[in-house]
Amino acid sequence: MLESEVPRAVAAAMSIASSLGLPADDAIVLHDSNKLTLRLLPCDVLARVAPVAQQVARFEVDLAQRLAASGCPVAALDPRVEPRVHERDGFVVTLWTYYEPLTLREIPPADYARALGRLHAGMRGLDVPTPHFTDRVGQAQRLVADRDRTPALADADRELLGGTLRSLGRAIGERGATEQLLHGEPHPGNVLTTRNGLLFIDLETCCRGPVEFDLAHAPEGVGEHCPGVDRDVLRECRILVLAMITAWRWDRDDQFPDGRRLGTEWLGRIRAALPVRPSQA
């Protein structure tokens, strides 16, 4: 979120919580990217705030309710207020349960795999209209192709990213693997380690595709504990996901901490993973 918008976003969240009977005298910023994530005190509620024009909050609230009802390991909305999207001063705000995190340096891969497997099992039973994973690949391709939005990206790097996204997105889509509803970005930053076990957050990235696309966001060892995984598809998905997140780091509006350094580092990793550049294949 733009730095200039943060004070207004915080004020909107605190005002909404207070109007619902949840005392909010203080706000701690937990995360700031496309959404602002706050811990409001003393009511101890987690608020997610986004500009009206950039949100899919209604979708996320509805999906979280359906997944929680199915017993899936997802973060719950705050039970003290009606589960809905609130709007104020150009922002949408959703209110969630705050979970005190447990201090673990790393989630054991087997635990990660079990939690993700439970999430996938619950998602298979839902009929929810969502984008296909190749739609998200297409978003990254358009970003790479737009020199105005990625002005610092060198021509050779632009060719590398564009070719990787194009060829691997097509190759994975043509494999004919079984597809289902996915989280879309179940990386460690979207997993909470709580007293209730592992819980997934940030459901706005849900899409349809092979489970290997979700596993590509998880640490390397997690796939080893997932039966039935196609190792070739997983390898291709890992490179594809790396190309996607590298593209985001070159967006002129990207606010990811140390994003440009990571974007440069990840370009090197993509080159090392591709013995033949896709544009030359």
C-alpha cells in the first residue's frame, strides 16, 4: 500500500472495529504489501485493509467461511462480528481472528504437507468460480512485456522472463494433469503456526490448476511427503513460479522489502535452472 495511504487505512480499520463494539485504541502493522494487515488492540482482532479498487475481499470472506465449515486448516473470521466486508473512506476492511504465533524457526516438511493436503481435500469438494493458473501466468507476462511498468528490466532479462513464462505455462497446461481449486500461493508467509496447528491465510490468490502448482510455492522438502506428485510437473512449476515472483519484483510499483536485489538474484536462479532458454527452444 502507498505510504501516503497507510494512516487513512489504519484510521478506517480502527473506526470500523470501534463502531462494531470492538475497542480499538491502537494498531500494530503486521504486514504491508498490496493489503495492509493490522493487529487492533485491545480488542485483539486482525484487520485486513485494501483500497476499494484493488480488492477481492468478498470472495475471500465467502471462501474462508466455506473452507472453515469443511474443516480445512484456514484462519477464521472474527466470531464476535458479522462475517462481511466493511467499507470506509475508500478502503475495504475485513476482520479476522488474531492467532498468537508460535516461535518455530521452520515448519517440518511432513507437517506442512499434511496441512496442505487437508486444504486441498476440502477444496476439491467446492465449486467456486476462480481464474485458471495460466491466467495468473498471463498477468506476469503482460507485466514483463510492459516497459513502462518494468523500466529497469534489461532486454536480455525481459526476454528470459517472457520466454520462461510463455513456454512453461503452456507446457504445464498441456500435460493434462488433474486440476482442482488451489490456494494459489501457499508459501511459508501465508502459513500461520498456531496452537490450533498450521493455518493458511490470504485466500485471494485462489485459482484452478494441478496441485504441483501449489507445492511449487512450498519449501523443497514438502513435495517429498505428498503421494502422487508428478516430479517433472513439480520441477516445471517451481521454475514457473520463480519466474512469476521475479516478474513482480521488477514492477516499478513493487513495495516488497529488498525486492530489486531479490529480482536480480532470482534471474540468476532461473538461468541456472534452464539449460536451454525457452525463446531459443
